[in-house]
Amino acid sequence: MTMHRAVADPTDRGHDACVVERAEALATRGAITLILHEPIDDATLFAFVGGLDVSVMANVWGAHSGWIEMCHDLGVRVVAPNIGFYGEQHAPVLYDLAGRGDEAEDGAAASEDATVDARRLADTILVAVDQGSAAPADVAERRDERDAGARVHSEIYRASIPTR
């Protein structure tokens, strides 16, 4: 498991004592190897992520993920919570959060007390591993996707400008 040093630094606004405590406990038991690191450049990040079997997102909030997009491009399967619109992005393997509020019915949000159930997450990771490696994205298809999105945005923008 990799973790930004900021998460472990009590003086940093990104500090999360609960995450640090759980990660250190897992590392002490030998269940994971914990690697604390500084922010890294894109090439190093892509090489690291590209070498993973599965990337796990433990977010309890969010709508759309650049991380899922990157993993898709690199051919890395993603395990993500069933929130926001993650499920509409390149078919990640989804897991439910415990403690989701009623507002989460459509997957758009989770309550502040939503938590990740370790057993549920572990079972979902096994499903993702069993699915095997994902194929890296086709560059031409990604360009076509980007161009189609740009055309739609341009059409919406032009339609919103009042004519004189």
C-alpha cells in the first residue's frame, strides 16, 4: 500500500489518523507493505500504477474519477465504491459502503459516517482479481472519445450564447 507522507503527518491538512492507524496495524501484522512517499511525477506514477493487478479506491465521496480514467488507459482493473458516477466509467468492480444515508440511493453521495467494510472490500478485490487484467485503452478510441466530448461541449456553448 502506498500513502502520501502528508496523510501520516499530523501537521498536514491531508492528515487522516484513522487511515494511518489502520495501515500501520496491517503493516505490523504483515498483511501489507506500507510505503510512504512524496508526490511523484506522472511518468513514475504511470509506471507504478501500470504494474498493479488491481487499484482500490477507498473514497467515500466523489462523482467522477480521473484515477479510474488513468487506470483504464493503463489497463489496470479498478475496485471502487458504488457512489457518484464511478460505475459509469469503464466498468470498475463496485463495492457498497456501510453507513450510506438515504441520499445515496442513486449512488450520488454517501453520508459522512459511511465506512468501508473490510470483508466486503476484500471479497470485491477477489472478484476483480479473478476477472484478470484489463486491456489498455486504445489510443485512437480515446482520441475519438475526447473529440466527441469536445464537439458536444462546443454545441452546448454555442446554443447558450444569445443571438443578436
